[in-house]
Amino acid sequence: MIRFGILSLCIVTAALLPRQASATASAELYTSAAYRYGRFEARVRYAAGDGVVSSFFLWKDGSEKSGTFWNELDYEKLNADCHVQTNALFGNPVGDHGQKAPLSGDLCSTFHVYTYEWTPDSITWLVDGTQIRKETGDTARAYADNAPNGMQLHFNIWPGDASFGGNFSPNILPVHQYIDWVQVSSYENGSFKLAWREDFNGQTVPSGWLTGNWGSPKNLSTHDPLNVSFISGYAVLSLTPDGAKGPAGAMPGDTGGMGGGGSVGTGGRGGMGAGGATTTTGGATTTTGGSTAAGGSATAGGSTTAGGSTTAGGATAAGGATAAGGSTTAAGSGAGGVLTSSGGSAAPNGGSSDSGHGGATAGSEAAKGCSCRQVGSQRHSPTGSVGGTFAALLLGAVLRRRRALRENSFSWTVP
């Protein structure tokens, strides 16, 4: 009787104590609808980090159930070198037909357009419009015959292990995967026709999309809807400690790089950061002033220099003071420098930002084009008048003051 009472007390006490959380929280975002035959495209920047698996895949719902023919197509970022693997997983039992994609460069530092083209006769993988793999014959028939209701679009991020993904350590968290846009084209009469496009311009899960809440493939994390966020026109999937869910530290702004066109000529954003003016003509983006990255740096088509860079048409002093011409922003902890501008747009503050990072979006952005490039603004010098001389003296004083403040008060870091 006493033993039973102690056992009952232990059970009640255990029920009242907070449940011990798993170490890592992951994320998954997917379409509620499935699609058969078509072109499926997404502009994605995968998450960096050894052991971090970051992906865009097509999936037949219920494939994991016993006795079901499995149908799955993958782009998966793996290992510390951030290489991408393409997979065709199909069969009952499932067979793996993975291949390392013939791609070079750091695929986790820039956005790229990843595409599947699925027809009755073939499955093709393309990156930035270039074919990297094509399957016909038995592989194509496995999907044509066994996925009659189509497949859903999925994106996820999760921790792998030494057998797949690399050597994961929670010390690198948080890390984030960014999705700029997604579009689906139907396959009709031998050609692809755009059906819909999602730009993630809202702040909540868009209509037609769902978030996962189940264990990840290696059971080293659980997908949590709190780790799916929508920031400045990007879907952000986060891999975090279980007790720190959400997009903290996320900076979804473009770093330029290969934007890719997509099937309708759409592609990379003009960049994130105050002061970047973007115009688009026929799918090509021209960025004036550049986008602002961490620590007061400015980017021009993907080239980033931290700690006070110089952009064409607008000289930027360290810490955020801006000379005449060009558009820019002061950065770091939302702290703005004193800005004097002639002929160019300028933001007096870094905007909302984490400490040591560039300001959040404040520049104008038109429709997205396929590539970004720096175009120098006309630079004007105030000369030939008393007002011009005074402006030059004032600018010199401001620059010296800002330099002194920076050297004494700030330490810039590039994330």
C-alpha cells in the first residue's frame, strides 16, 4: 500500500513537472494541393552549416505508409561544403537514386532558382535555367504510373548526422533557409503554362500552404510552426534550439549572386536595405545605390564590403555618413549617421535591425528582375558658391565626427 502510494505520487509529480524539450526545433512548409506534370520552381537560399539538411522537394502524400509506392524528388543541401544533391526516390520498398549536383561555389551564400520539369516521359532538374540532370525510361514511368494524383511542394530544414547531412552541432544554431518565391506551371499540349506564383508578401502562412509539426527524418528534431516566418517578402525556415524558436538573427536580404530568370523572366530581388532603389524592365533589374548589408556595408550585384564601403555614385564613410550622390543607409543597431545628399536618396537611420547589422528594408523595390547590377548615380559636388563651400566644410566636420564616434564606440561585425 505504501509502495503504491509512493508510485502514485511519482506519477502525479511527473505529470505536473514541465516536460523536458527536445534539443532542436526544425521547420517544414508545404502546399496543401498536389500537382501532376508541370514545371515547379523556387528561388531559394539554403541554410549553411555542417549537418544541416536544407531542401526543396516534391512528395506524394502517404508515401511513407507501409505497402505504398514511394514517390519523391529532391534538391537537398548537405554537409559543410554546402553541396546540393538531387534525388529520385521511388519504389516499394523505396529505392534511392541520389546524385551530387555538378555545381560549384557556395550555394548557401546566394539565391538560386531550382526547377523540376515533370512530364509523362521525363523528369528534369535545372538550376538557374541550366539542366543538371534528366531521367527518362523506368524512372519517369515510376512517377507517371504511381503518382496519378500528383505531388506536393515541400521545403524543410532539419539536423542530419554522419550518415546523411554531416556532423551536426547545436552550437551553430540558429540557421535559416530563405525562399524568395515559388511558381507552378501546368504541362499542356507539350508546353508549360504558368498557373500561379507565390511571393510571400504577407506576414502569415499564405492560403494554400501548411506547416509541419512532426519529427524530422532522423528524429533529431521536431518541426514547429513557430520556425516558419514571413519577413520582407521571404519565407524563412529556421533551425533553432528548442527553447529559442523563431527567426531571431534572420537576414533574408539578397546578397546578389545568381538570380536566375525562371520561366517567365522573373528572378532576383534588388536587395534588402535602406536606400536601394530598384527598377525593372522586361525582367531585368537595375539597382541604384546598392543594397545595405551588415556593418554599414553596401552591395552591388552581390559584392559586399563591410565597414564603410564605396559605391558608384555615392561615397560612404565608415559608420554610415554619406557624401553627395547615390542612395545608401547608415547601419548597425538601427543607428543612423548624419547624411548629406544631393541627387540621391538617403535614409537617416539604419532602420529596424539587430545589433551590429544593417537596417531593414526601407528602399523602393519594383518587380523582381533576373539580375542585379550597380549603376553609378550622377555625383554632384557643391562648388562655386558660398553655400557649396559651407556644405563641404560641414560634410568634412560630420565625417570626422562620425569617424571618431565609430572608432571609440562601435565594433562592426559581418554576419
